[in-house]
Amino acid sequence: MNQVAHVDATGRAVRASTRPVTSVPSSLRRERTIKLVLRSLVLGFTGIVVLFPLYWMLVTAFDPPTLSYSAKISLVPTKLTFAAFAQLLREYPFITWMWNTLFVGLASTLAAVVVGTLSAYSLSRMRYPGRGVLSGLFFLAYLFPSTLLIVPVFVILSSLNLTDNYFGLVASYMIFTVPFCTWMLKAYLAGIPPELEEAALVDGATRIQAMLKIILPLAAPGVAAATIFAFTLSWNEYLYAFMLMTDSDKMTLSPGMTKLVFGDIFLWGMIMAGATMMSLPVLVLYFIAQRFVVSGLTAGSVKG
């Protein structure tokens, strides 16, 4: 028991109160310890599951025995080497594939973000007949599996002589990137107070000026998040690029990597070396702009 005293006006110590010293019960401490241990085990197991494919990719890429046609790969590498990277760059046009992928990714991302931003602004700010129906169609297009459209897209682009053409590939990517950017930015723009734009319009600004100088700077995190995800979708896309680009010199990375597979024979070392180099630009992009991704997704999820 602790006694708490104070000094009165005459200088005498007066005992004010007596209260027990509180302590955490042992059962509560044990419960907290068990929860901490279980949480650590779950997080550790999740981390292993998530990071093991990345570890396996790196081990396979830097392990010399994987240069052969054998699938005997050691979990713990004995000797690290860049031989798989050197052989891939020497025997295959990997750099050309990467430049093609970068060009297609940047072009499709730019087109998707511009069209998606204008569409999202129209759906979230303007009032006109059919706006709700149009918004629902964008959402339906966003949910519709892009794999089901590969046949009609191929037929249309073939009739227009746009196969083995970057413009045709970029146009096909816009089928799923534009609805994604539109729906994501629509939720974000809807959370920006319309009074800011109305004040700019009252001061004499046009709607385009208000959008460019007022709305877009405030929507920068959402636009950045949409840009990153649109670029990632274009960078990793395989089916459309495989169907539309048959010329080896015009291929992107995803279909180009299939050149390392011969029937049931897999050149694991070069495949994983290519996957490692293919992953680096996206990892660097996410590392640099991760705060925009988080803020953009969070704001879009609560403001829609």
C-alpha cells in the first residue's frame, strides 16, 4: 500500500489517501505473451510463403547447374555466378524485348491515364442524361475478363492490319487499363470538394483550367496510383502480346520468355535470370512511388 501525502498551508504533512499499487496479473501477462508469440509465428510463416518464390527465383538465376536442361536445382546455392544472365543476353534479344515492353507500357499507360482521367472527371463532376448508365458500363468493363475478348480483338486488328503493330497492341491494352483507371479515379475525384472548382469557375476559369489547376493537383496521389497499376498491367501482360506480336524482334518480355521453353524442356537458369531482370523496373517503381500507391488506394476506397 502506498500513502500519498501533501503539505498543507502550515507546512505539516497530511496523509491524503491510501491506494494499492496496481500490477498486471500473471494470467494477463501470459495471455499477452501467447498472443505475441502466435502473431510472430503467423507473420513469420506469411513472410516465408511470400518471399520464398523470390528467393527461389534468385537462387535459380545465380546457380550454375541450372544452365543445363536439367531441373535438378539446389535449394542452397554452392557457387553464385552471372553465367545465366550472360548467356541469356548473348543468345536471345532480351534487351530488345525489354525496350519493346518499356515503349508499349509507357504508351499504353499514358493513353489509359489521360482517357481514364477525363472519363472519371466527367462521371464524377458533370451532370448529363445517361451518366449513371455509362458509369455502370465502365464498371462492367472493369469486371469483364479480358481473356474472353482476345478472339474478337484479334479478328478486328487482323482486319485492320494491326497485328505485329505496337499501335494495335497499345489499343488492345486500353481495353482493360482504361476501365481500371476510370473506376479508380472516379472514386478519388468524387471525394474532392466541388466548392473548390466552383470557386475557380466563379473567378473566371474555364472548366478545363479548373480541372488542370485545381482538381488534378489535389488528385495527384490517385493519378499516380492509377499510373503505376496501369503500367504494371501493361508490363506483365502476356496473352494479348503473345497473340498479336509474332515477330521475334517486336515481342515484349512476357511472350519473349517463352522462347526459353522447348516442349517439356525448360532452361531454368535463363528463365529465372530473365524474370529477375524483368522484375527490377517494377520493383524500383513501386519502391519509389509506394506512398502514392497506398494513399491513392486508401483515399479511393473510402471516398467512393
